[in-house]
Amino acid sequence: MPTFVHSALLWALPVVGLPVLIHLINLMRHRRVRWAAMEFLLASQRKNRTWVFLKQLLLLLLRMAVLAAAVLMVARPRMPERLGGLLRTGRTHHLVLLDDSFSMSDRWAHTSAWDEAKGVVRRIGAAAVEEAWPQRFTLLRFSRAAVSDSARPDLLAERVDRQFLERLDGDLDRMEVSQSAAGPLAALETIVQLVADAADEQSMVYLVSDFRSRDWDEPGQLKEALSRLSDLGARLHLIRCVHTARDNLAIARLVPGRGIRAADVPLRMEVTVRNFGRRPARRVTVLVEADGSPQPAVEIEQIEPGGSVTQSFSVRFATAGQHHVAARLEIDPVAADNFRYAVVEVPAEQRVLLVDGDPGAAGARYLQAALDPGGPVSTGVRPRIVGPRYLSLHPLQAFDTIYLLDVPHLEPAAVEALESFVASGGGLAIFLGPRSDPQLFNEQLYRRGRGLMPVPVAGPRDLLVDRLRKAPDLEVTDHPIFHVLAGRRNSFVAMVNVERYFAVAEQWRPEADPAVRVIARLRNGAPLAVEKPFGQGRVVAFVTTAAPEWNNWARGNPSFVVAMLEMQAYLAGPPPADTSQLVGTPLQVTLDPARYAPPVRLLPPDGTQTGTIQAQPDPDGLLKASFAGTDTSGIYRVELSPKGASPSSRSYAVNVDPSEGDLAMADPQTLAARLRGVRYEWIDAAEFRYGRQDYAARHLGHVLLYALVVLLVGEQLLARSASYHPAARAASLAHGGAR
């Protein structure tokens, strides 16, 4: 049975009875009048009655057909595929968009969304083989379309013959669900162009997907692409391969945490697990490997629905260089997001410069003991004690952090070198003391807020003893330097006594510079430790001594050692960001042409060998190479060719997009409201059967238009034949006789 785009207009079909009604009204106006001449005419009419009646009946039917054709043309009928195909001369083109993002690996019972999707494609291909008229078949996977705008489909306008189904089965058997998070937009835009370039074809577009909420909650661009396909006359089928949203966990993050990074020193790592389910996830186990060796598992007690939990663990690498860390979860519906990889650059040690203005270097010796106590425990920090003149005479870039300890004077060249060092990412700590000159710090280091010193100082002050409140002299905040010490029950912080400090200038206000932050105060509210960013680096200033001259902090108090090690880790730089790349993103390698030759080769995680390519020079004078084959997650190695040295390699971590692990599904009714105006059919994969619900993509409106024109011409000709039209000459004589 045909269907109609505007079925409501079928209520106008009774208008076809209008000619009959007019004819009946005209019959009612006839009157019987006896007349001798008329008797002769009636006798003649009886001889031709049958022929006249047939012409009048045919004319009446034609007029009814004209009205019916006009109503049906506006209602836009669509015939079933097998009947509609008889009315067209072009071929049918089946265009299948196959979602192969890793959420399609969602498994249940003995099947998966991917298996259901491939079954739908097979049924479409099998039905196309059975059709009598010419058929074409195009298959495009989401991941293939997302690679580039000019991505070639897996099958492009393939001619459907008796051997086609065998070829299609072979292609589908070789296809595996990808680790990509590619959405449908790129594939739809590619298909829009194919449909627009083949206007003579009957386009049948099948979007076979799991229709997750992350892609379809705000389908603005998707709706635009679907509307363009619909306007081009394509028949749209949205085929859903999943019926239920299952709970799923994903490792969303694996990065180094806060702490000192050095060889043979425990390195703190952080792993974040996200729960995409609707129920709490309890007793989650994360398995960890470091350079391929199993590490103690990380246990997470509970993760709330839609929430995430970050847990820390430690790994130790005996040597400097690049090292690999991997984390994985136990099996759940989607496996790809259960794995996460990280590449960690571990230096041999952290080099620290202790610049002490005291000839006896008392403050430097206490800091050296805290940062590098020696013995069997290694902190990875190698401090060096020097005087202030060192800053003017030697390069500073070899050091990670610099400490200024009670410095009485700095040469302009030293100040310039320090500013360059911190601006390029170095860390600077400042401790004041009895030799510190307020004028020096205000004019050379503070410089009205433009220099290294976070605050201007006024001069030394005594912290008066409070015999009534007996509050701790030191009050710390939850800053990375003090986060281990923060809390009311920390007795070591309460044991710190401060006798003397430098007061901050009265005119300074914290709100004047939002970048400056007070991270520790004295009992009277005066700032004790202040920090500020400077370029790419950081500065932390203490307005008291590092040595136990104005305070007793460094004299046997464990909190001093903890705070100094945490400050060293903080000043050496923030924890490296997640530098891993997403699956499918080209891997960019940049080389110094003075150190490396152009040949480079990529080794994927599976160990397969790839060809060597030549890195090309860029406008900046560097060599650059790009590798597009990052289709799976894992550790990729790039083999390099150093000049005058043996081959070396660099490692890169490639991970899946964890947001693709959200298995929440788009609601069909909500989606219909969001796609209002787009003509499509929503079908579940298990119920999809080609031929039962498919219709010809071309409407029959054009056929009815041609039929209407023919009917109107025929009606006019028959009306003229059935009516009385005197000859022109007879009409002329009649006019002459009247005169």
C-alpha cells in the first residue's frame, strides 16, 4: 500500500464528486416543453443516444480524475519499493554508514552491538542482490570518515551482482570495531556529497549505530546534515543496535602526581577511574604495570554513579630516561576504555643551587640536610652551596631550583639572570634573615610588583609571646607545600616557634595582585610565606630564616624536612600534564637537525614493522615527521637516527577518548523532537527487515503532475467534442440575417 507525506490532505478527496453534483443540479433545471420541431430533434437524438451518453460519462469521469490527481499530487504519495520501482528508470543506491566507535563493542549475552550492526549490513546487501533493477552499494565506517575530509569509503558505489554478497561478507568478516570515538557527523557529510553528485539515483541511506547520548543530545550539526539528505530525496533509516544502557567503568586519567621525579626515587602516579553507570561501583581493582613489570594493585572502595575517583600509587625506576606505566581494569561491557598508558620522563636527579649570604652558609647546610640527608634513603635531590657572586658568573639553566638564603646584596647581572631563569620555568625560593636589606629586595627584586619578590618588605619585627591564647606561631594553608602538614592535629607544626620576621610593607594589599597568594601566616596574622608566578616559573618567599636563627623550625622538627621536600617538588615544576594523544590523532615528531638525521620509523604497540620516512624541514628550521597510523591505544616508539651516535628512540602514549565509554542512550521520543522536520524511519536492528518497510526514495508527485496535464488536455478536447459549436460561416449568415 502507498503512504503519503501529507496524509491529512486525503480528506479533500470527496471533492472528486463535485462534477457529479454539478451535473445533477443541471438536470434539476430541465423542463419538459412540447414543440413540433423538437419532436424531430428527439427522433434524431434517439439514434445517437448511446454515443452521446458515453462521451458525457467519459467527460464526467475525466473531470473527477482531474480533481483526484490534484489532491493526490499535493498529498505526495510514496509507493512500496517493488511497485515504485516500476515507475522509475534510475538505479537504487544503498549508502550504509556503519558506526565502529569503540562503544559499539558493548557486549551482552552472546552478541554485541558490533555483531548486530554487521548483521544489518548483511541483510541490506542480501536484499539488494534479489532486486530486479540495478543496485549500487556504498559502505562507510565512522572511523574512516573521521580520518580526513577526503576519506574513501570501504565500498564506493559497488555494483550489486550475484557475487556481491560473498564480497560483502568477506569485507565484514575482516572488519573489527575500532578504538576510535568518531561520531556520525563526518560520515554524514561525506554521504551528503555522494548523494548530491548522483541526482539520478534512488538513494537509500542507512545510519547503523548505537545512538549514544553524547552524540545525539545536541544534534544541531547532525540535524542539518540529515535535513540536507532528506531534501535531496534520500530515504533515511536510523537503525539502533543497542536496546539497554549498561554500566561501564573507564580509566579517564593516568599521570604523574606531585613529588620529586628522579631515578631510583619513588614516583607518585595518579589514576582516575570514572563510573558511567547508574549504580555505585564497589571494590574496583586497578592493575598496574611499570615497564612491563606488575606492581601492587590499586583498590578503590566505591565510585558513585556518574562520578570519578582519583587514587595515588608509587612506582620506582632505577634509571633515568623514558619509562612506561600502564593501568587496566577488569572486564566489563566495553574493553577499550579499561586500559590507560603513560610515558614518564625521569631525570637522573634534580639539581639545586643554594645561594647563601652567610659566609658560614648555616641556612644552606640546614637545607642541604633536609633535601639530601644521605644514607640509604635517596631523595633524588643534589644541592650545591655557593655564594651570591656565582649568579653573575655562571649559567643557571642546568639547575631545577635556586634558593636565596639571607642574601645581603645582588649585582644587576645576577638579578637579570634570576629573572630569566624563573621566567623560563625554573623555581626560586627566598628566605630572609639578619643580613637581608629591605631596600635591595624592594628596589631590585620587588620592583613595584614586576620583579621576583612577591611582596614589599618593611623591616624586621619581633613576634611577641602570647601567654594567654598559646596559639601555634605557624598557621599553614592546604597548599601543595603544606598539604601533608595541614590540619588541627599536627603536633609538629604546633612546635614551631618564630621569634623574628620581616614585616610586609603596610601599603601592600593582597587584593592588589590576585596572582600573589599568602600560603602561611604567623599567629598575629602577618604573612610568613607568599608565592607568585613569574613567567613559566614560580617564586616562594619566606620572611624569616631557613637556619634556626629567628625560629626553631629546622632544629630537629620533622615538619621542616617534609615541607622543604614538598617545596622542592613544587618549585621544580607542576606535575606533567597528560601528554598522551587520542587514538586516530597523527603523531607529530619534531627533531633538531643538528643532532638528528631525517630518517625516522614508527613502531606500533603490536610490534609490527613500518617503513622508514624522511622528516621534512619546517619554516622554523626543525625537522618534522607525521605518522597517521595511531589506530590502537598503547605505547608507540619512534626510532631516530642521531648523528654520530647509535640509534635511539622516543616513546609516545596513545589512549582512547574515555568519554566514549558513556553508554547512556538517546531516547527515541526525545530524539524525534530534536530532529523535528527531518523525515526518517527509526528501526531496531533486531526488527530490521529490508523490503517490509522500505519505500522508493522518489515520490510519485512528478508522475501525478504529468498525469494531471494529460487529463486536463484530454478533458478540454472531449468537452469541445461533446458540446455544440456552430461553424463560422453559419454564424456569419445568422448575423447577416439578423440585420
